[in-house]
Amino acid sequence: MNVLPPTNLTAVFDRVTEHWSPKVIGQVNNQLLKAAKLKGELIWHAHDGQDELFYIVKGSLRIEFEDGAVDLKKGDFLTVPRGVRHNPVAREECWVLLIEPADTKHTGNEMTSRTRTLKQQL
């Protein structure tokens, strides 16, 4: 049996040193698991062909949608369906586990100084 060693989710956040700069911490099939620290506002964007799951590890996060907003707290998760424009906003530092396909562009087709390539996330 080829079993990988366990990973402590809280400890992986030590690798995340910049807000809005996710780090790949694992993979399940074609889905990447990413740890991210968020603070402030990202950008309105959508992922045309990919769903994106946000799981709140620490703090709280508001995800704005064109028709309203959802507030998430520690322990909550939310899947943003493909093609849905959204804007994550964290008033205070928030730790998030993201689960999304490997080909998901960080900020969809929007490019900003906060946009990270997959290579930068590894």
C-alpha cells in the first residue's frame, strides 16, 4: 500500500506569505487544493469552465455576486458555479482552502497585479 503522509491544514498556511497568492498544497485527480490568505478585495471575475470551492479555515469572507452577497465564517464552504461573476472580500485576514480544477485561471480572464499563474502558485 502506497500511502502518503498526512498534512496538517493549519500548518500549510505557514507557506503562504502574501495575501491573494494561493499555494498548491495537494491534488485529488484533476482538482488542486490551494491554501490562500485573503485580506481586502480581489477583483470581479468568473471562471468560465470551472466550479470553485471556498472553505473557510480561519476568519470570515464575503463573496459578492451580481445579485447579492454570501457571508462565510470559519467552517463554512461555498461552491461558486462556473461562469458566475464573483468578488471575494475579506475585511480582516481570512484563511481559505480552495478546491478547483488544475486549469482554473486565478482571476479568470481578468488580469491585475494580484493575478497569479499556476507556476507562481506551486
